Amino acid sequence: MGILPLDPYQLSDHTANQTALGAVHIHGASASSPPPETDPSPISRLPPELLAEIFICCLPEGRFPAPCVTAAPLLPAHICKAWRSVALSTPQLWSAIHLHHRNPLQDVRLAHLWLTHSGHRPLSLSLSIDFDERPQQAILNLVCRYSQRWEHVRFKFRQLLCPPMYDLELAMGNVPMLSTFEFHARDVSACNILPIRRLLSSAPHLKEISWVDDLADAETLLALPLSRLARLSLSIHYGSLDYIELLDQCANLEHIRITRPGPDIRPTPWASPVLLPKLTSLNIAHDLTGILEHLILPALKHVRVQLDADSSGSGDTRYSRLMSVPTAADMIAAVGSPSLLSAGDAGLGQTWDPKGLIQLIERSSCHLESLTIHVQMQHEDLLACLKACNLSLKRLGICGRLTPASCSALTEMLSPRRPEPSSLSSLAPSLVDGGVGRDEEWEFLCPRLTELIIDTRIPNTCSLVDMLQARMDMALSCNASAPPTTPEGSPSSYFDEPLSIGSSTDATLLPFEHIHLHYPVGHRDIPILRDLALFTNSKKRDSLDLKIVESRLGNVRGSSAGSRSRVRPHANRRRSTILENAA
């Protein structure tokens, strides 16, 4: 293939026609002509280096942006001759691309034009091909010629149940910079996955694999270079896999995300647990938590338990929808049974038992700092989870749909309270308080909890105000009674020193720093919480980040009060404004 003219107008014409008309005209009379030069404006006097930085800030969000004539880099390259020159000489603008392959000849030209401008920059490259049982080697050969600069790569292949239909020989053994690889396969046979396996085995610096496959088997996944990986994400729909056997080969793993395969797939019992000394983050489907009984994770800090349908990027969720249909027995058993999430969201018959997670925490002696739950639970099971990570938990996230009873149970768990006169504290350390109630003991759960996220609409009949204000007041009360002084002699902020609980240095009651809540529009809590945030931040600037999402049916809006980071305008609106002013 010969070298083509590197004209951004050809690129933009190609992309516009491909998007709007499904056709591409790179050469010929249809190519647009540059707009006439306008009078000098302030932005035209900016140094090229600064203009290039502005263009870079205008790039679409995401690792793999698709070419678009209304976004950078094509838009600024189409404004005037000076901007076009700056855009073409800025390799960072052209170092990432997503191609949805439709037309062999025209897409190869587009990819060549785009990647030629990327200079020697590391590449983030995404390629989606619907083979339809036909060869598509030309586009693969083109992107493989740049394999020395691959850093982040994503392949999406469909309809390859035929005998071997492609190869990646031009890239084999020539991917020295490849660190992240995503593979999405739909109806792809094992023989057509073999080139991917060989490619990844030849990548010396590969650290992360995301594998989404509807037909994956154990042989395919166990052949991946698992021992090199720090991050692994698996989404298997109909295949079979012994996760314990796979994890036994992942000695350097730091993060894993797995969703369940087909029903009735269970890990093979092992004689002794598998030790993963570096694993800090676990994102797992609720019906796979049985494998936790076979693991030891001493460094574990972050856990997310979710429904299979909650797995982002997991593709087809037919199994999860099928398995979520409640039977008559499920409905009868659910009547009067308190659970964290309502059956309408989590699905009757899918109540999660956290016994495996609790035993993992005890067995591993790990200090869990973040727990996110998107699955139906009994109230007493949630309480057991919070007790298991009582002194270490800093962040709690609740997703799904809360019932009024669930919301009330959650606020009661987190609210400080006086213990029963005849019993000792069983939930958490006690507090001898000097401001809330001098010489009286208080007990509370998760004293180091500073971030609360409820990413589901709180019922109109429920309120979190009393719980939030009680914890904040208790955290402030000790310093309020005897405020320390600054070197100038004036009282310092209540937050300068956390409140010690009893005589233990391991138990400190900390005030909330981040509160993200979802309310129906007009909920009575909203103005009170905004006032609380303003008051708290008046004591110490930016000490409380409060974000509230208000929603009606079919409408969601966000707001913030006294927050560290304000709600920013939509990125595309900001980029458009910059370019309009520049023009």
C-alpha cells in the first residue's frame, strides 16, 4: 500500500461520510476546501505549543475515542491553516483511536492516515470487527505494523466459528510496550483465539487483561500469561472454569473482577487455600463468593459484591435475567423477611450470604477499607459484614433499590447510641464523651467511616439526617469542650485532631469527608444536609464533600453543597466553547 496524502480534510471527509452516509470519499472533487482565513484574533497570537495543549485538553474522554468531525483532533484541524498545522504536528492528538471496521479499503486508509500522525507516541488502539465468517486480514496487517508502539489494545471480534480465519504474525514477538489488553469475543471458536493467546504470551510487559468471552474454556484462559498480571477481569457467559486453579497461577495479582459463568458451575474443592499476597481489590458476582472459602488475601482492602447483571461490560445477561425470575416458593419465603435491597431490584431468591467474605476477612487478617454492596441481603447479614471490618472500614457503598425498612435498618446500624445498662458494648468501642453526654458511654459501628455512598434513591419516608448529624457532632464534641490552640493562640479547627475513643489508639471516631446520596426531588433531608455541609466547611474549608443526586421518574439531576469539587459543565460543552471562541 502506497503512502497517501496526509490531509486532515481527507480524514474529516472520510469520517463524516462514514458516520452519516456509510460511505467514504478520501480523494476526488468531493473533498472540502479550507475555510477562508479570518482577521487576527487574540487566540491566533498564542504560541503553537500552548495551542497544542488546548487541543489536547479538547480530546474526547475515554481511552479509545472514535474519529468524529465534531471533536478533536479533526475539528481543530478543520478550522484554519494555522490550526491545521499545529494539529498535524502534535502526535499526542493522534495516539488513540477506536475503529469499527466496516469497509476493508476505506478503513485501512483511515487508520493509516490517523496513525501516521502519531509520530513515535505509545498507542491506545481499539479495533472492532464483525468477521461474519469472512477474512478481514488487511486491517489487521495495518494495525500490526504499529505493534512496537502498542500500549493499550482492545480487540472486539464477532462471528468466527469457522476454521482459522486470520493471523497476527506481523505483531508476534514485537509488542515490547504492550501493558493492557482487552478482548471481547462473541461466537469465536477456540482455534480463532489461538493467535491472541500467542500474541499475549510474547508480551514481556503485559500487566492487565480484560477477557469477555461467551464460549471461553479452561484451556484457553489457563494458557494466558497469568503469572505476569497485576489486574485481571473475566466475564464468562456459557463456558466452564475452575477459578481456584486459575487464581493459583496469579501470584502477582493486585486486582480481580469476575462474573459468574453458566449456572451450576462450582470451583473444585482444594486441600489448602490459595495465597494471593498482593491482591488488594476484589470485584465479584454474589453467586461466586463461595470461592472465597479457598483463598487467603492478607492485603485485601477493597471489595465489591454485585449481581451478575451489574457487571459493566459483561455483555449478554440472559442467564442473570433468567435466574432472577422468582418462583412461588421464593415469593412465599420472601414475605416478612427483612433484606437490604428490595426484591424488585435485586431479584427474589438471590439473597446473598456473606459468610464466605466474613470468614475470608478473619482467616486472612486483612483490613477492609472499602465495601460496596449491590445485592439483596438480610439486615443481620449486613450487620455481620460491618462488624467484621468495624475498625478498618473507611468507605461504604450501597447500590440497588432501598425499601423504607432497609433504609431505617441501615441508619440504625450507623447511628451512635447508648448501650443497654446491663450489657457491655458488642458493636464497637465505647466513647467517654465530653460534649454529647459527659461521663456517658456511647457505642457505634465503623468509627473510621469517612465516605458514605448510597447510589440508589432513598425513600421519601426515610431520613439520614439524624444519623449523619449525630456522628458529625460526636466527632466534634471532644475538641469543642477543650479546643487546642494554634501557635497564635486562637482556637484551631475541630478537625485538627480526631476524637480518640477510650484508651485505644486503634479506634478513632472520624467525621464524614465524602457523602454522596440519591434523593427524590423535594426530599426534606436535602436543605438540611446542605446547611450541614456549609456549617462544617465554615469550620474548616473543604472538609466535607457533599453531593446529592435528585431524581424524578425519568429525570436525574446532580447538585453539591460545600463540596471540594464543584459540578463541572459537560466536557463536550466546554470543548465546543473553547473552539467557538478560538474561531
